[in-house]
Amino acid sequence: MEKVLMKGNEALAEAAIRAGCKCFFGYPITPQSELPAYLAREMPKRGGVFLQAESEVAAINMVYGAAGAGVRVMTSSSSPGISLKQEGISYLCGAELPCVIVNIMRGGPGLGDIQPAQSDYFQATRGGGHGDYRTIVLAPSSVQELVDLVYDAFDLADMYRNPVLILGDGILGQMMEPVVFKERPARQLPPKDWATTGKMGRQKTNVINSLYLDPVKLEEHNLKLFKKYQEIEAKEQRYEILNGDDAEYFVVAYGICARIAHAAVEMAREDGIKVGLIRPITLWPYPKKAFEEVLPKAKAFLTVELSLGQMVEDVKLSVEGRAPVYFYGRTGGMVPTAEEIFEEIKKMRGLS
Amino acid sequence: MKVVFERPKSLQPTKTHYCPGCGHGVIHRLVAEVMDELGIQDKTIGVAPVGCAVLAYNYFDCDMQQAAHGRAPAVATGIKRALPDRVVFTYQGDGDLAAIGTAEIVHAAARGENITVIFVNNAIYGMTGGQMAPTTLVGQKTETSPYGRDPQMAGYPIRVCEMLATLDGPSFLARAELTDVKNINKAKSYIKKAFEMQLSGKGFSLVEILSPCPTNWGMKPKDAVDWVKNEMVKVFPPGVFKEPKEG
């Protein structure tokens, strides 16, 4: 298998084509611009569709149409653009349409800046639009993992008929790393017999819809969705625990922040502190199982984020008061150094 | 006995929720008749709007998607790009198409997106109970223009066909009035032409139909038809605004 050096955004685009993505609809925004540029160049050559929409709103609704027509479809954007897509994401969840949505996060709120951030965690994991719904959220921490998770994202979307968000950040999108595009056996996925392809001889019409005027029917529909979400929570939690075997303290971090936190953990280890790292890979469902695994021996947790504290709420919900949970974060596009996090690890040990 | 009138195959055998005297039922029928005549029912996907026609997916006997408010042209774009050999149409009202969905309709038209748009203009928001629409006439009283639409406060009605006719993308743009047999037949001929444009790959086509809304206009059905004929056509002149040159 050949190793190639690629930018995160371009590797993501290439992985999407290889995963069978037939349509891409997007709108320009920094820092994800290389992704649509790559697809604009490659999609026409490889039998796919690239279309630059007039707005983020239009792009996500084009995704709705193509997903409803039964093809694999993706859109990508960055924080302010993802805010604009929330209406469409709510409709996609209501109508149970599979698609992949990429958010290469930048600093906010408002126009913010174009530097890396993780401040869209609430929006991604709580559902940024209206209604009772969930989206699966995947958080890669390297370009290789970004590539691998793109295949998983399309499969999970089709398996559960649900949008899947890939939550990256400006660093991951922009940095170059060696990557291998592994051949993967096709997964057994349910047939898309619900897709609006035209009846084409079918007796019954297929309808893609999220309207249930009768509250009895809407409650039934929401309960059906909820059951699906429970199944996802039971089956799809993913995480990695590093330096965990003898650890008494744990740093919790995801995405690019986990890479920096890991360097800090290594520094602390050299200093004799028994600290490990929990790296959530799925942000929804949140990997509560990781905490159950380490809680018998964990004295304290330190959550590190590129925000002023969003994932830390899920850490607290997972720990449920069984150990202290501390927080350290930088915001607005500022990124902590490993030394900064090391200092926080020392503080955690001193406090608990 | 010889059958002289029957339900088009492309309409579901069901009652609609439309008010007495409303134009939607007639327009649904015209679209369904055209689908039957062109033999495209089996390969057609329709997109329903938000507004009075939101339940159109229960009435047309073809695959349907229900779109967010104003986004039908974007949804239709997604379907058509995914399945370019199918026939895709949107069915939208004036609030949906000319207010909240202005960007989507203008850009679908500018791209020459190979879809057909059925645009029902009744100068008012029907489903929400009669608010001022982007096509409400100057002086027209609605729930949200109780003293009549005042241009100083609320501007002027938008002429969608004329606006889109400035673009190079559309292949066919026409406006008809749902007032009498002659004009209803004309509306149908425009709808047929619009679908034919799509079938021959000529790009974006739109038919605007001036349609009565007796309930929200506070009129009897016949008076509502007369109001279309006497008032609406003055602001929205019927006719063909764009079609391919012969030869």
C-alpha cells in the first residue's frame, strides 16, 4: 500500500470519492477550501458531481435532494457555514436521510476568525437545529484517521439512515501528513428501497418527508428515531486510551487537541506522574464506556479543549461525580502548547 | 358507457385539503394530465413546498420529496444531479418561491438547472392564514397589511417571470391565469411545454399561474376569479417571457 503526503482537506476529499460519494455540494469558506477545490477537479473525471451552491443553505438542501434520491452525498464547511446548514440538518434527521457533513472548525462566535477551534462541540453533539434529533459525530485526530473515518462515516450514515458529522479543525484540515488509502471490503448495508428514484415500475410511491401533522404520529416517529439513537449509543461508541494501564490521572481530549495533550502526557510520564489519555473518537455517541473502564483506578480527570469548556460537560456526565473533573482550554483560535497542558496535569495531581 | 372524464393516473385517488374555489386542485390536475400525456409518471420525482401545497406528496402519484420552506429548487437540484435521466419538478407558492426561497429560485434559474417549476401565485400566504406575500398587490388588505399594502412601508410586488427572464439560464418562462376554460387550457399548454423543455435537456423552465384564494381574500369563489382577471393580471401580465428561438 502506497503512502502519500497529503493535506487533511484533500485527503478527506479523496477518501470520499473512494468511499463512493457521488455528489458534493458546498459553498466556499476558509479553512476548508482545499476540499471543494479537490472535488471540483476530481469529481467530473471520476463520474461524480461537484456543484458550488449559492449558499450554505442551498448546499445542505441539495444534499437532502441527492440523499433522498439514494446516492452517497457530502457537503463540507466551517463553523459559520455549519450554523447556516442547521435547518437542513434538522430536516435530514427528521426525514432519516444518510449523508456526510464535514465541519473544519474555526474560531467563533459570529465571524470569529479562521484559526483552529473546537467551539462547535455543543452545536454538533446537541443538535444545532430544532427538534428532538441526534447526529453521529466523528472526531479524527490525524490525517490518516480522517481518511479512515470518511469510509466509516458513509457506512454509518447508510446503516442508520442518519447524517454523520466529521468534526475536524483548522489544523487537521490544513496540515500535511503521510496517509495510506486502504482498500476496504464493502460492508453489508440495508438496501435503499425508500429512495425517491421515480417509481420505475414500483407500485407504491416513495415519499421523503419530515411532516407529521398528527401529534400522535409525530410522537411515534420521534420514538422510532429515539430507539435508533439508543441503538447507536449502545453499538457505536469509539475511543482510544493511551498510557492507560497504570494511570491514576487522565487527560481527556479529542481531535488535534488530543495530539498535543498526548505530548503533555509523555512529558508528565517522564516526570513520574502516572497519567493517561482518553481520546473520544465519537463525540456522539459519547464514549461513556471509556470512563467506566478507567474509573475504578482514576483519581481525577483533566479535560483539554480548544474552547472554554464544552466537552467537559459530557466528561462530567460520564464521571457522575465519582472523581473530580478539571478543565483547561484556549479559545478564539489559540492553541495550547504541550508545556501548558503539562502544568495543568501537575496542578491536577496537586489538587487531588 | 363511454368514459369522457376521469382522474389522471398521476393523481392519487384521494380527497385534498384545499378550500372550495382554490386553484391548487385544478393546477394539480393539469400537472398530472401532462405527466400522463408525456408518459413520465414512472420516472418523475416531485418536490413539495412549505405552504398550502405542503401535502402535495399525498396527492401526486409519483415519488415525492417534501422540502424546507423555499428550498425546493435546491432539493430538486440535488435530485436531478444525482439522477439526471429522471424528470424533476417543484411545486411552490409565492411566499415559498418569491420570499424565503428567492436565492434558491434565482440561482437554479441562473444555472439553467434542468428542472421544471410550477409556481402558484395567489398574492397571499394561505396556509398561515392570509399574511402579506411578496406578490401582494399595492393596496391589498391582508392580515399583516390590514390597511392595504403601503409601498412606503412594504414595497412592491415581485414579478418573478420578468425578473428571471433577465437571466440566460432559463429555457422557458410563462405566466397563465386560472380564470376560464381558455386560460386554464393555456396554463396546461405552458406546463406541457415546460416539461418538454426538461425532457429535451434545454434547462430550467417555470410556469407561473395566477390562482384564486377565496378564503384568504375574503371573497366568494366567483369574485375571487374575477379579482384575478381584473386586478392581478394588471400587475402580473400573462404571456410567454422566454422560450427557445425556433430553428
